[in-house]
Amino acid sequence: MNYTLIAQQAAVSDKQARNTIALFEEGATVPFIARYRKEATGGLDEVQIGAVKEAWQKQQDVEKRREAILKSIEEQGKLTPELKKKIEGVFSMTELEDLYLPYKQKRKTRATIAIEKGLEPLAKLIFEGKERDPQGKAATFLNDQVANAGDALQGARDIIAEWINENQEARTKVRYTFQRGAIITSKVKKKKEEEGAKYRDYFEFSEPLAKIPSHRLLALRRGEEEGILSVDISPDEDAALEALDKLFMFGTEACKDQLELAIGDSYKRLLKPSIETEFSNLSKEKADVAAIQVFTENLRQLLLASPLGQKTVLAIDPGYRTGCKVVVLDSQGNLIADHVIYPFDKPSEAGARVSELIRKFKVEAIAVGNGTAGRETEDFVKKLLDGSGQSADIGLFMVSEQGASIYSASEVAREEFPDKDVTVRGSISIGRRLMDPLAELVKIDPKSIGVGQYQHDVDQNSLRNALDVVVESCVNSVGVNLNTSSKHLLRYVSGLGPALAQNIVDFRAKNGNFKSRQQLLKVPRLGAKAFEQAAGFLRIEGGANPLDNSAVHPERYDLVAQMAKDAGATVKDLMQKPDVRRQIKIERYVSTAVGLPTLKDILAELEKPSRDPRAEMKKFEFDATVRKPEDLKVGMILPGIVTNITAFGAFVDVGVKQDGLVHVSQMADKFIKDPNEVVKLQQHVTVKVTEVDLSRKRIALSMKL
């Protein structure tokens, strides 16, 4: 394992890389390492630790491939000590494959056919540049398969072309010309103009491959896959051929004539297509990484959106024809009532029903889905609250319905509410999403939440892995209530997973609420390692040990108890009394096992135990004068909510059932490279309408007011 290379790729020190990998090998997770092993990693954050993990996993892939290549060449009887040393000395998959290429089992090629005809000796003479009369020499290789000297020379050139293609230095040179100046171009295919109208911008398109943004490359790839566009990646051909000439063009003039033809053929027929595929894949991987980063950042912001908290909530899934589905949830998110109302056909009856539910269950907040009839339903509820004088006491919130229908038809929803209609389940999801977005959204496939760009075009395994990392990071940064959380939330806790999460829920159902973290060790199949990884992220409210409701890890309970004893106080005093905490000199508690980073974390946690990193929820209201795109006029200044962030800008909901785009160039009066520099998901913003194109369903907005 090349730790130095891993350290370089992850931009950390050798020591940090070695220590972090050692923790991974012991079964530690990224959140656990970032929170509880700062001394070992030198204070690396989750992003840096994740980079070490990715580089380490890539090196493991290289090592596996190296073993397979060595075994294959050895079985062929061609593994010399020099070749073995070469193969063992490279740590790049590309270099490994270049070295293996001459030994790879091939299908029949023009070169292998020429070799079968006995033309390899002729090819060697020309390739070495020693033959003064290739034409005459070729005549000596005629047989029943080689009719004339021209055929013999053609076969020799085919063999040379393959040798050049398999030459590691030649491939490196051509690769360099691609790196330095490859251009990606696209053209519309014949008679596809009308069908591919949405790709009009790419009908005659070219851009340096190194500079093309992720979203444009993914659009090109999609257009190519749909049969609309022809896409090509090419470097400067003259530069590539010149580099190859310098490598192979030597010897007699007569040999050079043959070599020039072989080099040109090798480049056009073998090298260029091969390296083009390589760069096409590399650029796709790079574009995938950029698109996945956009998606994961959006997902992180959405999962960490402000929670309303534990309140009794009335949630409404709006609808015209089929009515509005109304549910009431208690402060734990349990369903306690569900009804259907028709506020647009029977407003008096609907108003009486909602008022009754508010009074009967002491409703503290109302959530209204932002889909069809959302604004109208919000008006109905607002009027009802104003009329009863309750608008100041009961919060009214518009909640995104994105993904609610996916949840309502899912196996998770059927398991939770087997006897309820999908529409009722949708309302429950809307209400719970207001109370705790994280706890509810973990039940939905992240791809269905509707944030990001081109998520269906990127590598799905990479996307799934990246999204799982984000969900795990968010869940562990917030912490999880051990006695109230669902198995869907518990599964993302460091060290648990689906099976242990289910075991915890089953144990809780059988034995009642957990009284202490230590009790986790009684859960079937939850051993010491899983306990070590998970315990610090699980919370127990009202337990015997107040530290069980904090992020202090059980492995440091004795240390905190010693601090309290030295201060002449209890652990509870340490958590509740600032003057007692101020007496603690953490330097006294530094040891070989515990350093200042951990001690500072402990002190911060004692000050604000189980603090939620999420911001407090703020109320928002759209402009009452705009309801549909036709109401918009250029120059209007409107309040809006950021619903999606892409590499090229942010989409903003201004309350007209169709999001508008604030292009990155319209976000500020200075150059903005990344929209995340200016906006966050669900941020409340003020925008100006700059264009309304009803026929193309496009709304352009600006934040330059």
C-alpha cells in the first residue's frame, strides 16, 4: 500500500493517512473518526477523512488488479523479473493497463492474422529501421496466404501499428496531447433536428474538453445516448503524430516510408479511438463527481433544514376534485386523526371540521403541502385562523411535497400505515416533514427528493454511495433519540445499519424504553465494536446518567466524573452550572489517550448538551398578488424560496407553481463561481422578475436588486 500517494491524493500528511486507514481497518466509520478520534487524525474533518477513504479504496482496487495481471502474465510464461518489477512499481490503474496491454488475450486482429501468415520477421526488420529495400525483402515472404510484396508490407505495417498501440510511452505521449488540447464537438444527426429540439444549443458545438462544465458534458452525453447528437473528442492530430514520429521514425529512408504509414494507421485506427474512449470515460467521471457534489450539497442542506420540533401538527395535502386530506399528528409524529375536507366546494363544512380538530387536539402548527391547490388551501386556513383569532397562536407553514408521493406508495409507508390510503400517508409525511425534515426524509430514496442536476445520468453506484455518506453524516451530526427514532433513522447511525436498527426497535418494543446507553449491549448481535461506533450519537432523554443525553462518548464518562469530583460537584452540576465548569483546567486531564481536541469537545458538550446544529424555523409568505405565471410582470420584486441549486444557478419558488431560475451571473454584482457561495436550499430570498416566457415555461429572475 502506497501511503504517501494516498496522502497526496487526499491532501493530508503521511501520518494522518496511516492513522486514519488503521482506524478504517479496525471498522471505524467516518463520523466516529471525525468526532472521537481527533488525536489520531490530527483533527481531520469528515470531508478529509472521506477523501482518505476514497484514495485508500482506489489503491486497494489497484492492488487487486495488479495481482490479477501478474497472475495472468505468469500463467502465459512471460513474466520476467524486469517486467514484474515494472508492474510492482506503478500505482495507477492506467499505467497498469498499459503494461498489461501486450499480454492481454486478444480477439483476432489484423496484426494477429499477419503474424499467422509469417510476416512478423519482416515487421521487425522495418520497425528496427535496418532494411534498405523493404519492397525487395517483402518479396521473400510470399506464400499461399501472401500474394505479393504489397500484401506482405501491409501485413508488416499492421503488426507495427499494433506494437505502437501497445507501447506504454506511445500511449503516454498521445494521452498528453489529449490532456493539453482535446476538443469535444457535437453535431446533430441527419433528420433529428425536430425530435432533438431541446438540444438545439449542441447542434454545432465545440469546447475544450478540460473546460467544459459538468452540466454541459452530461447534456451532450444524454443527447448522444438518445440518438440525437454525434459527439467526438479529438486532440491536435499533427501534434500527436509528431510525438509518435519522434519515438519510432528512425532507420533507413525506405523503412521510414513504411513506418510513417504504420504510425498514421496506428494512431487513427487504434491509439486515437482507445485514448478517446479513455478520456470520454474520464471526463464523464469528472462530470459525475461535479454533478454528485451538487446533489449531495443540496441533500445535506435539505436534510439539515430547520425543524419545527415536537408539536401537535395538523397537516393538509391539498387537492381540488378529490378534496384535501387532513391528518393530525401528536408531538411524537403519531397519527391521531384523519379526514377529507372540500374547502372549495363546501367551505363552511370544511372550516368547521378543521376548527373542531384544532380545538379537540390542541393543534400548535399547521402544515400545508405546496403542490396543486397549495396556495388556495393556505388562503383558506389563514382566513379560518384570522377569523377565530388564532393566527398568532398557531403557526401556518407551506411544506415541500417533493418525494411525499414516493413515500406514500413505498414499502416503508405500507409497513407504518397498512390500513391507510396513499393520500393519507402523503399528508402524514407532509406533517412529519415540518416537525423533523431529517427523520422523515431518510425514508425516501434521495434521488426522488428532486434536488440536484442530471442525477439520472451519473453513475448510479457512485451517486448512491455519496448520498448514503451524506445521510449518515447528517444523522450523526444531529444525533438520534434512542427511544423515539424509527429504524429508518437508526440505520444511518454510525456502526449500526438496517439489521441492528431493527434489533434495537424490536428490543425497545419488548422491553420498553432504554434507560441507559449501556443497555444497548443487551440488544441481540450488537457487540462492543458497534457500541463503540454508535453510542456517542444516540441520545436518551431523562435517563439516570445526564451524559447519556449528550455527545460525550461513554468511553469518557469516567474522565468527566473525575472532573466533577475535582471540582467538588456532580456531573449534573457540571452541565448546569457555568461557574463550576469555569473551574476546570482541561490541561490537567491531557494523557496519552486523550488530548486537548477531545477535552475541548467534552467541555463544549457539557455547556450545551445534545445541541441541535440546525437553525430555528422561520415563517415565510409569498406575495398575495401572484398565483400563476400569467400574473408575473417584468420588474416585479417578489419574495421567494430557493428550491434547487445547480452549477449554473438556483431555482426559486415565487408562488406560481413553476420555479424561476436565477442564473449564477444574476446572483450578485461580483463574479460567482459556485451558487452555494450566495444561497442555500430553502433560503428566503428577494428576487426581481427579468423575463417571463409562457410558451417555453421559463421564468428568469435576478437577485441584483
